[in-house]
Amino acid sequence: MKSFPPTNTIELASLDWDADGQPLSSVFGDVYFSKANGLEETRHVFLKHNQLPERWAALAETSHFAIAETGFGSGLNFLAAWQLWLQTAPESAQLHFVTVEKFPLNKSDLTRALALWPELKYLADQLIETYPVFVGTGFHRLNFMNGRIKLTLIIDDAAQGFSKLLASTHPLYMRNGAKVDAWFLDGFAPSKNPQMWSDDLFSCIRNLSKPETTAATFSAAAIVKNGLKHACFAIQKVAGFGRKREMVKAQFTAEPEPLNPDDYCYRGSFSPYPVPWAIDGNKTQYSEKRALIIGGGLAGCHSARALAERGWHVKILERHSALAQEGSGNPQGVLYAKLSPLDEAQAAFNLASLQYALNFYRPLWGSANKNKIGDQCGTLQLAYKHSEADLHELLKAKFAHTDQLVEFVSAEMASQLAGISLAQSGLFFPQAGWIDPRKLCAYLVDHPNIQVEYDFQVSQLSCIENNWLVKSDKDGSQTAPVVIIASAKDAISFEQANHLPIKSIRGQVTFIPESSTRATLKTVVCAEGYISPAQEGVFCTGATFNLKDTETATRISDHQTNLGNLHEHLPAFEVDARAEDLEGRVAFRCSLPDYLPCVGGLPLVDRLVEDFAPLRKNARAGITTSGSYWRGLYINIGHGARGLAYTPLCAELLAAQINDEHIPMPRELANALNPARFVIRDLTRNKR
Ligand SMILES: Cc1cc2nc3c(=O)[nH]c(=O)nc-3n(C[C@H](O)[C@H](O)[C@H](O)COP(=O)(O)OP(=O)(O)OC[C@H]3O[C@@H](n4cnc5c(N)ncnc54)[C@H](O)[C@@H]3O)c2cc1C
Ligand SMILES: C[S@@+](CC[C@H](N)C(=O)[O-])C[C@H]1O[C@@H](n2cnc3c(N)ncnc32)[C@H](O)[C@@H]1O
């Protein structure tokens, strides 16, 4: 068995606690905040000297403001900013707090440290509840108060982490991602932690700053002052907090001189810079926040909600007379994602989307909740064949100490959890379970900014003067500056998306009445297929998997396949019914060849092919042209068999792209989902 030692492992913080119960880093020998009064220090250094009370009171409705911080630590700065935001900013505006932490606190240390601030308890409790499990480096996007507060916790070295926020590492396009409004330069004192205050960090600070950006830091050390000057900030020394004589506040002063593209061409040779195909050279902000979404399944409804919470007015156009009638129409779907010992895009996306989805659904499936969407009964993935058992072994190194997310359980333990005798060991996801996607969609669109127009089959899309005209097959039409195609496999019917290599995969689930079995189930069990605990007297099991099969009616042979899988992997689940007598449901999954979803702006294919033609001969040609994309036309499809896990994060990504915010994942991962990737891949393989 090949082993994959985790490559992006991280170290958690190692703390000592002083006599007053304050945390200290035992590695750096420094405090997390002022011993005198950490909260007042935060207010003085970071809030006051970035002029946040005045700036936030002057913000426009539905606008957003981004803070970037070095060193999340105990989250005190974040909570203090959150509290001030609630007191000063318009209710419809959003705070984006992006922070990079190399040595995160574990949850119990975080809880202990935050207990020092009773006045922040109502916010701290929300942070603690959603505080993630860390599996190596990566991005964690957490939403609070219906997205009014967004935390992007990047686990990485500060310079590394911020470099993943840049739109590109190509010098010509690095500054395209400049969205930080205020910097909180925290981190242990430069004398104790000089590695963090590196030239690379200050380069990132420069490239992520824009004319109005300010910065504040507790330190007035030369390395900090010089670094900020180098990053084009005008610095000012002011009185520090408590007994600290000085601190530094700063203002970004200069847009660096535009660079000359000719200097980066590397004609005919191997360019050291990435090809900037993923950069949308014409991207503009939308003055009118109005969007149409084609398709009312999980992808369309999640996209609508993510935009609506940002103040957008959204209309879903759905061809059926109800939501969730196609891929998202099963009564029970399992929340799961396949874990991998690798660190490549598929593995990183699966993990990030699962963690985001678990947080997203957390408040929705409590039994007391009127919006109850399913049951958080836990999901078991059995090691039902040798390759699966080998995979589980390989996962053990990467997912050690992550029980809150996934536990490795013996067959005996699995049997206890599921309430049925099982012969295999497995992975148990205690926070997962099953969801009724139809109820979920109904919940998602229940927002004052979302309308749904039913029986509207979109037949044509055309762009007229920066507005999209969306025509129905019955002479109806709608217009909006932004359109999102969320029509799964049928996206291919639009000429703007017909280049996508979409695959449609038929699937059939089988419904087993509770009366035809003596078995009960306490958790979802996945093996070759899956089965969920009974809902309203019926078990739902499936699903078959057939490419190039367009039959919409259920087939007895497919019920037999589902029952056969059940019999093989869960023999204790005996069913006393004939396949001929069972009911079920057929639907179609939408998938792309690399099994990643397709999310983002749709490219202008002919222009892309023309501009990037040199890739046919050299995949790292020195091209300096950015990509060309339709203005205002986006897509969110390709969720395969994992729509419940994938759609929340994809909707968040798309909404962030449309609303011109920091995205919730590293640039490279967003590029791996970019709809233009297939054209670029074809060019590099000389297939276009
Ligand atoms: C049998 C089966 C079992 C599955 N089990 C699971 C599971 O257990 N867990 C899980 O996470 N995932 C599961 N999936 C996958 C999951 O259901 C999908 O990933 C998810 O439903 C995709 O959502 P979507 O919104 O992209 O597509 P859909 O739900 O298919 O939504 C597309 C919508 O667009 C509408 N539409 C299309 N064209 C037009 C047009 N021209 N005009 C207007 N409207 C249009 C359609 O009517 C439809 O409502 C399963 C899928 C199948 C088929
Ligand atoms: C003074 S504490 C920050 C306090 C924090 N802002 C708060 O509100 O609690 C400094 C933090 O910087 C983190 N840190 C140290 N070196 C780092 C690096 N190279 N990259 C990112 N974070 C780093 C430490 O782990 C620590 O959490």
C-alpha cells in the first residue's frame, strides 16, 4: 500500500497560562494581548487607529468592508471588530474579516482565552460553536448573523496565506485582488517572531491594498516601519496603549506605477509566471445588484441565498411548478464527501466544501427548529472493499485528532452507532446525516430579496448593452445585469455554455416501506450505495449510476441493483419485498470530466482560443493577456453525486466573485473550478 505522508501539516499553538489566567505562547515567549487590558488595547490600536467607528458609520447600505489581520490567535481582535460593527455599520452591510494564523489554538484553549471577556460572550459563543477542526493548511470561511459577519480564517504562514488571496502571482495582475480596507498587523513582537515580519509579507500587504487602505500595529519596531514604507504606506507614530510609548498607524499612499506587459512576454521561451487566463480583464462592479438565476435546484437556491444575504435582489426562473423537481428532488440525500490522503485540488475542495456545509446546515436540522431539513444522525462510510479499507488506513495520518469531523471506527463500534450489525470498520462523520433537499430549497428561498418564477423554461439568453435578456419558451422575458446558469446538465442548451464537457449520469433510488423490514437504522450508512434512517415510514436507498442512459422511468432491474448492494454490504438489513413491488425515483446528476464543479464567469470561448493559442505549443508560454469573460454571465453546475456538500461553498464562492469580495478559498482552488479551464486544458493538449 502506497503511503501519502501529509505534506501541509500544521502545528497547533502551545500555551502557558499566567497567574491571571492570560495566555502566553510557550514557543515565542510572548503574550497574546496586553496584560493590562487586551480588549482596550485592541480598541485603541486596531479599531481607533484605523478610524473604524467613523468609517463604518459612513458606509453605504449593502456595502462591505474588509479587514485583514496577521495572527488570529484567540480571536479577540475579530470579536472586538464584530462588536463595533454592530454598533456603527448599517445593518445591511457586511464585515469581511480575513486573518492568517500559522499556529491555531485548539478549541478548548480558545474557549478558555475568550472566557476572559464576559462582555463579548454573546459573540464568542458563536465563534466557539463553529470553530473548525484543522486538517493542515487551508481556508475556513465562517458566517455569522446570516452572513452579516464573515470570517475567513486562513491556516498558514502569514505571507503564504495572503499570497493565496492575490488574484494571480503574475506581476501584471497581482494587484487585481486589492480589496483590503484596513490592516490589523498583529502577531508576536518582531523581536520574538522576526520570521513573520518578512519582505514577502509586506509585498503581499502592498499588493492587497488600495488607495483608501489604512493599517495599524502595536509595534513601532524598525522592521515594521520600514516594511510598511516599502509597501507604499505613509506611517505615523502615535501613543501606544497603556505603558507602551508608541505604536504605528499608516495610510496607503500610492498606486504603484503600471507595469509594461512587454517586459513579461518571454517570447518563445518558458515563462516563470503563470498564464493569466483566469483573470477577468474586464471585470467591473455592478451598480445594480439584481440577478436572475436559471434553475431552482440546490445550486440555484444556494446561489440565490448567498446573493440575497449580500443585499442583491434575485429572481429564480424554474421550468417546473415547484422547486427541486430534478436532481435535487429525492426525499433524502446524504451529506458526505470523499476524503483523500492527497493534497491536490479534488481533495482540498472535498474537505473545504464538507466543512463549510457542516457549518451551514448546523442551525437547520435541530429537531426544535421550524426549518428542520433532515436529521443530523451521523454518516458512516464503510470499508466495504479492499481498496476502501486501504484508503481509510491512508487517511489515518492526515485525519488524526479530528474526531469532531471524522472518527475511525471498528466494525463493532460502527454496528453500535448504526444500530445494526455491520461487518466492516469505517469512517464516521458525527456532524453529518441526511437532508431533504426539497425542504432545504424551500428554506433557502425564504428570504425577502428572493422571488421565484415557476413554469418559466428559459430558451434563450442574449446580452444587450450590459443587460441580459432571458427569454422563455412561451414568449415571456426577463432582464438583469447578472445571470447565473444553475440548470445542471441542461446548461448545455445555452450557446454560451455549450462548449462545456458536461456529462449526465442517470441515478435511481428505491423506497423501502418500513413495514417490509424488521431492521432499524440510527445513522446513514454508505457502502456501494447508501441508506438513510426511515423518514415518514420509508427508507430511501440508492443510487444506481449510469452514463449515457436517458430513461426517465424507474426500472425493476435498478431496484434489484439497489437491493443487491444492500444485501451484500448490510446483510442484517433484510427486506421482505420484491423489486417489482417497490417504488423509486429517477434523476440525472451533472458532472464534469475532472469531477469538480464548474463555478464562475463563463468565458468568451473564441476570444480565449485566439488569445491563448500559443499554449498549443507551450503550456507555459509567456502570454500576458488576461482571460475574456462574458460580462454578468455566471454558472454554477457540476455537483455530481455530492450536491449537498458542494453547493453551499460554491454558492459562497460565486456570490463573492460577483460582489467583488475576497473569495472563500485559495486562488488556485477557485481556478480549478473556473469554467474556462476546459478550453485552456484543450489548448495545452493541442485539441482546439
Ligand atoms: C439518484 C440520485 C441520488 C443522489 N443522492 C445524493 C446524495 O445522497 N447526496 C448528495 O449530496 N447528492 C446526491 N445526488 C446529487 C445531487 O442531487 C445533485 O448534485 C444536486 O441535486 C445538483 O443540484 P443542481 O441544482 O445543480 O441540479 P438540479 O437539482 O437538477 O437543478 C437544476 C434545475 O434547473 C432547472 N432547469 C433546467 N433547465 C432549465 C431551463 N432551461 N429553464 C428553467 N429551469 C431549468 C431544472 O428544472 C432543475 O430544477 C444524487 C443525485 C441523484 C440523481
Ligand atoms: C499576539 S498573537 C495575536 C492575537 C490575536 N490577534 C488575538 O486577537 O487574539 C500573535 C499570533 O500570531 C501568530 N503567528 C505567529 N507567527 C505567525 C506567522 N508566521 N504567520 C501567521 N501567524 C503567525 C501566533 O500563532 C499568534 O496566534
